[in-house]
Amino acid sequence: MSRLRLILERQWLHGLLLVALLAVLGSARCLKGIDTGMLWGISSPEWFLLAVAIAIAHQVYVWFCWRTQLHGYWLTRVFGNQGFPVYAMGFSILGISRVAAVFILAISNRDTLAADLTTLRILAIIALIPAVYLFYSVKRYFSFKRALGIDHFDEAYRSMPFVRKGIFRFTRNGMYTFGFLLLWVPGLWYASIAALCVALFNHMYIWVHYYSTEFPDMKRIYGETPHPLPKTRSAAL
């Protein structure tokens, strides 16, 4: 298989599923209250589009960096030993922006969900607990370098054992399952229907990344077919 085909492997699936998700998201724009609100002179529909755009940019960025490094060493060719730190900086900027955009959208579109606010805030706290425990588990047992995909850059990480401590005792993929619950918190806390729609998009879209990018990469890196829900990998937040 040529290098270009390896870089683009399964990206047809990425594109197809992204179009489907965007179509569903577009149909949600007819929901009552979803376009209500404004913050800092910017309307909720504009924050909505920005939040979605950042999520897409984040996952396309990870795909591009992972694949070009894995199959061509592009980042380390250009930046040398700073290849991973440069990638990690871009990842962090986009990841933080991804979360911040959902929070801002929730504030702009607040009080548009017809539900008891106390109940919604209890649900927000419930969603936050496993998300916080996930990040604690990553920091203590897994490391953020591995979570960001350093095995695409440094072969020494490819022989490390699976992590089965912390939240990884209970789930084979804590980052995608529980980490993205963080994005549900602002929509629940501020009773924002727009933020909840974007949270749902994010949570579904990260699985598109897994099946179109991370799963094939694991097969290439580790030389075997991994379980569909790995114990130690993560991708984007």
C-alpha cells in the first residue's frame, strides 16, 4: 500500500459519517429555542457553528498529525525532537477551545431547555464525576503523553502494557466513554438545548475518529488486531 493510501486509510468512512452527523445536526436546528440568545455580540447560531467547526478541526488535525508521522515521520523530520511537543501544543489549543466553545454556547443559549433546572444540574454533576475520575486516572496511571498518541512518535511506548487501574478497571475505553461526558455538563448546567446538541455531536464524532483513524493505526503500530474497545488508548479532548 502506498504512503498516501496509508495516510488516507478509512478517511472515506470519516467523511461519510461526518456528513451524516452534520445532516442530523442540521435537522436539529428546527428545535424550539436552539437559535435563541447572544453573548459578546455573537449570536447562539454563530457560537453553535464555531463549536462544531472546532470539533471537526481538532479531529482532522489529530488524523493528519498521527498519519503523516506514522507513515512518513513528517513532524519529526521538520521539528526534530520537538515533533511531539509541537503536535501536543496544537492538540491542547484545539482541545481546550473545543470544550470552551461548548461552555460559551451554553451560556449564550441558556434557559432554552424546558426542564427543571435543579434536576438538570444534578445530572450535570453526575456526568462530571466520571469525567473527572477519567482525567485523574489518565494522569496517575496512563500519562497524558500516551493519551495524546505518543506511540505514533516514540517506538519505546509501543511495548508498554495495558493499563488496568483507576477507571480503566471498569471500561476498555474510558476517554471516549467517560471523558466526553465533560461536554454534556455546560448544556445541562445552563439548560441549553443548543449546547446539548453539540455535546451529542461531539460524543458521536469521537467514535468516528476511533473507527476511521485510531483503530487502523493500532493495527499498524502493534501488529495485531486490537479489541474494538481498547483498554489504554484515547484520542481527542
